[in-house]
Amino acid sequence: MSNSAGFPLPSSLKVVPGTEQAQAAYPYYTQFAPEDDQRFWFYNSMHFPEPMSAFDMVTAEAAYCALGAANTRVHCLPTTLGIDHRIINGRVYIGGNAVTDPAQIASRTAEFNQRAMYYYANWEKLYTQWKQKMLQLIKDARALPTPVLPELEPLEHVRAGRGVASNHYLLDTYQRTLEGYFRMWHHHFEFLLLGYGAYMTLFAFCKKAFPEISDQTVSRMVAGIDAEIFRPDEELRRLARCAVELGVDGHFREGVSAQDVIRSLEGAGAAGRSWLEELDKSREPWFNVNVGDGFYHYHRAWNDDLSLPFAGLPGYVRRVRAGERIERPLDKLQEGGRQLIADYRELLSSDEERAAYDQIITLAHRVFPYVEGHKFYCEHWYTNLFFNKIREFGALLAQNGFFASADDVFQLTHYELEAAIIDLMSAWSNGSAPRGPAHWPQRVAERRAAIAQWAKHETPPALGPVPEVIDDPAIVMLWGITRESLDEWLKAGTGADSNEIRGFAASSGVVEGPARLVRSVQEISKLQPGDILVCQVTNPTWTPVFQKIAAAVSDIGGSMSHAAIVAREFGLPAVVGTGSATTRIRDGQRIRVDGGRGIVTLLG
Amino acid sequence: MADSHVDWFENIGLAQRTEVGGKGGSLGELVRAGHPVPPGFVVRTGAFERHIEALERQAPLRGAVERLDPDDLDALRIACGALRERVESAPLPPEVELEVLAAHAQLCSQGVATVAVRSSATTEDAVDASFAGLQDTYLWVRGAREVLHKVRSCWASLYSVDSVSYRLRKQFPEREVAMAVVVQAMVDARTAGVMFTRSPTSGDRSVITIEGAWGLGSAVVSGEVTPDRWVLGKITGEITRRDISPKLIRHVPGDSGVEEQPVPQDMRSQPSLNDEELQALRNVGRAVERHYGCPQDIEWAVDKAGRIQLLQSRPETVWASKQAVPVARAADNPLHHVMTIFGGKR
């Protein structure tokens, strides 16, 4: 591949005609500028596979603020600073800032040695502290009041001499909501790059010692058996067993909605009530997982939409009834992990190498609980609270005529939302009508239409000149982007008429069957036993459906994603990170999934 | 049986290499480690020496070789032809002949009808690799007389033009030339091939590479058929590559030894091993490697009943001879390993 090869320049990428107003809504600092043509950018399809609404963009902003701060100024990673982001047609493009000046690398290395190394040396203590901080943050977020505007200030506020009227608390709650979200992301990145770095160190060692070792094998060496992210599914298995033990298992049948199951249990006497109590125990906190990665307001939590967990219950109930032990065999899994490490150790060529391997494995094990566990607290639990609080503002604004529905609120940027709240506060205080109802509905409609348009337009995987090398550990670690993968992308752009789709080999095995496209959690019920799940993101919270499918294919995700781990536990072939499975595979089409090679073949 | 000229596999090992050769010793090791090996015995080097000694008494043999000029090809060809003829046609020393016949009869009494007669050289590994190729192996040998003949043929192969000129160039003393011969039940293989307990391309010790094709292994070893090729995780068992080749011919036993035969149309593009067999081979390969303590190059066959049989195992030599630089060394501060990621590639 010659050096002149490259992707389209940012300036050549046009806003889809008719969506210019919607594009202009995104903050000025996220719009591409002429000088951006000098740099390499890539589409962050891993985290943001669909066009982002104006509000949801807050996640990109908060995350990159925190990621950059940790890399650039807190731990001082020697060869990389933070990540810039730009938005066009609702797509998030990002570009890294590598450090290449040897003098600067040297001085940053000295800083890294006393900062990052302190974290590594005190990992367990700092991680325990981190969990407490996260739980406190979650507690604070839950304590935020529901935004309301009473007709008159309650009399007790007057008598208590509160002095501050209710409209002020709208702004206060909103700002604290936003503040908490930005703060949460700092905690998210407090350890993340360091954790991945230690994991990548093991990865690099294994790839050198065993050039043909698969990514999944390395991740199996460190994967936690009892990480938080497995808990939601484990709770479901527990509930299935409870249902059988309480004799209410007849209520769990395929195709019956969660509401109907609950209603029938409510009328099923003491046993039914007991099961519902058990359900409540599981729901807090374990049903605070959302059905995506937490980056879209419409990826609702199990707690907000029970259809996903309930879709998994009939299958588990059936297996319990058949006398199967459905609890995950923790001892066996743990023993398997230990054996794997020992077996590879034996193959190393010298005791010298074995000593290094032991050190590197030990460090990877120390950091991995964070790498696996943080998502539950950050992307799931906290993010659900955040989006739900914003939804409450949406409901209040909708009541006051700003929107047709509460979810319209997500079509406003976080700045615009603050303006709308102040509009409402002013109107309430002045006794006049808010301006919002005349202002927002048209814009909301325009932006919804724009997102629908953008979703139909393919966007280039990358923009700008291809760098000589990609040596930025953050980019390599988090997105798996290397010079080789860019060359693949460039090739893919030249002719994609083959009947093969390539992705990461996530879980081995070869299976043929009908593809079932599941675009949202509402479509989960379409899955029939033996179907091959094809979706944008495979997420650990989808675990319950893995028991009935034959294989899984996703647009995004890496081979160390939890979905890959779950697929391996179920022994299902899986190919993840294909980039295009949901656009190239038709619903019902016969496909072959080769999870060992990472290839999906279109058959019919 | 210390003085005898014949040893059964179960009584020998690599420790007796100088008397039973590398192939014989290694088959003995495999049998004693409990691996499936077709039954057989070794005609020890002592028998070869007796045979040569008897010939020396009639006319000088070793001296005749040492006087040859490796660069005078014509003379070499004529001399070697004569030497080969002498070694091959002279009857075996009677006590050797009796023992070989008795052992062969015992094999036949176990239901063995045909055998492979294979040279088993005593030279060191490094030499062995290139030397072994110069010596003969006879497959599908039927009847006692024919076995006796092929034992002499194996010995005679030491006096081929290639073999002799190789020794002359290496200035290998003729006194030290010796050969044992393996006589082993023949496997009527459905599928056969080779297995390396590391990657021949990357040297990776965590994978096993298996090559196989329909029929006897000779078609694979001689390169007459492009075998199917699989790469398996040695530890995980994951099959990471499956290259199924069109297999047009196969070697099968015929009336006069091995015959080439076209593969039936419907079998050509079929994989010659199923996943279960691949996994069974992987387990055997792993165990053999563990037994020897280093990666192996193994010849195997799967018989018509689907049973695996090992025909040979020797240490892998290509990667083993490369000076390995440790991937990493233990660090005084274990945390500093992360600099391989964070320190940049400069």
C-alpha cells in the first residue's frame, strides 16, 4: 500500500442535503474545520454505531474529556495524549494525538513512572476506594429529586423559611445531573488505560511467544469468572430455579409478555408473590444493566424494560425442569483458567521466559477485575440513572407543551436543554407562557428526520491521510486499529461484492442456519431456537437469549468483549466486529458462521 | 536377549540407539509410553555387522568404499552397484536368519499378513535428518523370504551412490557405519500423514499442524498428493485452519507392494480426517511431545476401523536449531513490563 493511499478528506464529506439545520445543532467545537484535513480520523463505530441524537452526544464529550485528562495530565502516558472528536451526519469521528518527540516522551516517561506506576503498585487499595466512590456517586444520583413545578410553592417551604423557590431546583438538579455524569466518566477512565495496558502487555508477550495463539485464548487466561457483568444473567438462572421450586414455573411460557407473566403471578397466591419478591431482590442492583453499551438513551435498562430478561426465563425454566444444573460451574471454569495458564507456561522455551510470564500474568490478574467490572457501575448503572433523570426533565417539559413526548428531550443538546429549563423556570416565575412550545417541536421533528436520513447513508470508516504507523496505545487498545486493519479497510472499499463478511473470531465452531436480524430489544422475541442472532452490538445483558440461538454475529465488539466470553461459555460460534453484518445480511437468509476464523458466509 | 539379533519394540528405547537405530528406538519409546504402534521388532546393528564381516572375509568391503573418490561419479556408480549387489544378494548369517524368521512367524501368528521393512540409522539427529532420506523403506512386504530379502535391501541402501558419496564427503569412518532394520506390521491406512507438534511456518509451540490424505502415508511423504492440512491449538483444541485439498490419487496395498490408485470422485474434496480424529491425534501428539520433552515430527495412520497408529516420531529439527531469544525476561520491578505497551516502539 503506497503512502499516497488514503481515505476521503473530512472536507469532502458532505452533510446530507436537507439535514443542515440538524447538523448545525451540534456544538461548534465538534464541527469539522478546514485544518482537520491534515489529520487522520476514524469513525468510532465501536461505541457509536448509529447516528447520535443531539443530547446523546454528551457521552462522547464527557468520555473524551475524561479519557484525555487521564492520559495527558494525570498518568502522563509517554506516547499519547487524548482523543479529539468531530461530528458529521450524527457520526462520531475521532483522532488521536500521539507524542513523537523523543525528548517529550522521555520527560513524560519520568512522570508516568511516578504516577501510573503508583496506581499499579497500589491497585487493590485504589480499586477498593474506586468502588466506594462509584457507589457514593450512584447514591448521590439516586438522591436527586424528580423535577417538578407546583402551581404554588408548598406552604411547608414557606414556613420552614426555605427561601429558594422550586424553579431554582430545576436548574440545580439539571446541573448536578450533568455534573455527576461528567464526574462518573473521570472515574471510568481513572484506571481504564492502565488496566488495558497491563492486559495488552500479556497479549503482546503471548503473541510473541506463541505467534498463532488466538485473541480469545489470551482473554480466557485473565477473564474473571465472577465479574459483576455475569450477575444479571446469574440472577435470571436463580429466578428460574425459584420458579420451579415454588411451583409457579407454568407461568413462564415463550411468547408471553413480561407484564402478563407478572400479572398472572400476582394472582397466583403466596407462591406467586414469593417469586415476585425474589424478582425484586434481583432487580436491585442487578437489573440496572442496559441492553446496549450505555451510549444511547434508548438502550433501556432491564429494570425499565423487563422484556429482555423475561425472554430468557422460559428457556432456563425448561432446563431446570429437565433436571439440568443451570448455574454456571464456577469451580470448573476457574480450574479451566488455571489449567490454561499452566499449559501455556509449560510450552515456553526457558525458565527465564517462564519467570517473565509469571510476572506479567500476575499483573494482568490484578488489573482485570477493574477492566471487567467498571462497565456495570459506569456504562450501565450510572448511565441508566442519568438518562432516566433527563427523561424526567423531558416529561416535565412535555407537560408544559415543549414536546409531544418525553423522549423528544434527547433531540436537544445539553446546552439547549439547559436553555429550555431556564425558559420554563422564567415562565413559571413570571406567570407568563414559556417560549419553548413554539420553538422546539419543529426542531425536534427536523432532527428526528435527519437521524433517519443519516442512518440510511453509509459513512466512510476513516477520513484523511493514513499515518505511517499507528503506535498510539490508546487507539490500538480500545479500538484495535492498526496499520494492517486500515489497509484492510482501504481494500474493502474497493469492492465488497464477495459473499464473505469478516470479523473477529470470538468463539470457535461452525454453524449454518437462518439469520435473525435483531435491531432492538423489542425484536428479541423474534428469535427461534436454532436461529443465528445478527445484531449491531452483542452485549452481556443479552446473555439469556444465547441459550436458544445457534450462533451470534455482530457489527461491533472485540474478541475480549463479554459477549465473546459468554458465547464461549455457551459453546456457540460467534463472529463479532464485522462492521457490516446487519446491513449485508437479510433477515431469514441462510448463513454460515465460522467462529474460529471470524468469517460469516452468505449462503442463500 | 542381550546376545540376540532381534528385539521386540516393547524391550527397547532410545538408550539402545546404537544397536536399534533412531527409528527403532523411538518406536520402542512410543510403545513403552503406551501409545498405539503397529507391532514389530528390530533387527539389531549386530546382525548387519555379522553380515558385512562375512562379506569382508570374501573380499574387502569397507576399505573399498574408503578408497573411492566422491568426485569420480562414473567410478562411484560402478563400484556402488557392485557393493549393493554383494550386500543384497549374500545370504544372511544363519543365526540371524533363524531369529528373523522366528520373530516374523510370531508376528504372523498375531494375524499380521504384511509388514513394512524400514531402515533405522544409528547416526545423530542432525545427520539423521538428511541421511535418513537416503535409506530405503519397503512397504507391504509379504512372506518370510521376502522379508529376509528386504532386510538385506535396507542394508544395501547404505551403499547407494548418494549414501556413499555423502559419507565420503563427510569423511565418515566406514567402521562406524551401521544400520538396524525395523520390521513392523503394516497398517492398511484409510488415511495417513504427518503431524508437527509446532508450526512449521512460525515455529509456534502452541499449535499442532496435521497433514493427511487418503490411503498410505507414502503418498504424503513422497509429495505425490497435496494433503489436507489442519492447524489446531495444542492446548485449546481449536481448529484454526482447515485447508482441504483435492486429493486425486492415493497409495493402496497391491499384489506387488504399494500401488497408486485414483481416489473415487466423491472422496476427493472430502476432508480425510474428521474432527474427532483430529482431536485424538492432537492428544497423542501432545503426549508424545511431553514424553520426549521437545516438539516432534510424527508419522501416523488411521486404519480402516478408525484407530490411530503411530509409525514414527522424531524431534523437530528446523526450529529447534534456531537460537531462541527469550520473549521477555523477569524484571526487577514486575510493573515495568507495561512499558512494552506504553513506552512506544522506538
